[in-house]
Amino acid sequence: MLTRYGMSTYVAFRNLGNLLTLAVFSQSEQLKSPCSLYLLSMTICNLICLNVGIIPIIYSLDHIDISSQFVIVCQIQFYIRHSFFQMMRTYKVLACIDRYGICSVNVNIRSFSKRKIAIYLIIIFVLFWLTTVIFFGWSRTIENGSCNIYNDL
């Protein structure tokens, strides 16, 4: 009961908050700031993680859990969730580094806070995490009706 109503409420409010955050950081004035680009990317990753990670759990309360029935769904769901969680964390760190850089008295550190560098780093880390996490998704399997990583050692 707590899962059904608590998580449903959590997903609804969190999606609403993420959509409002998207609306704020998508404004043309905000898109000029590197920190806003990192936060916008983080919000998009958060939306994907939330919906790929929690909605299937809520759906499986009344229906069969497709991630425990089909190995490919198990692997893809974990891959998407894990890679976007890592991207979200990375963008938060980059936003903090950007704010540190903009406040620095050192010109070399301050030069890190540029829109062009932010776009470059966002693309680089998307590619990095999407390729790095492939192994973890591929190593998942279904045993006893559960999607997990099993070790025979």
C-alpha cells in the first residue's frame, strides 16, 4: 500500500518539480550560463532515472514485472537507470566546479566557466557513461524471478 500510493505521489511531485526546473533552465537567458547547462542536463537525467526506475515498480504491483520475465528488458532498464544516474552525479559535480571556478581569483581557473566548455563536457560525459556502463547492464540476468547480477564463485 505504501509503495502504491507513496511512490506514486513521489513520482508525481518529483516529475512536476523536474518539469518546472526544465522550464526555468530552458529560458534563453539561463542557457547562457554554463552552470545552468549542467543543471538542465542533470534535470533531464533525473527525469529519465525517475521514470525508468520507479514507474516499472509501480506498474508491477498490478501486472507482471516485465523486467523479471525478459532478460533484455532487465538489462536495458538497469543500463539506462545506472548510466543516467552516473551522468546526473557528474553534472552536479561539474556545476559545483563551475561555481568554484567563477568565484576564483585565478584567471586560469576562472576560464573553465565558459558555455563552450560546458557543452563539450556534457557531450563527453554522455558518451563516457553510455559506453562505460554497458558491461554492468550486460552482466545482469534473471534467476528465481529476480533481475540481478549473480556470481557463481
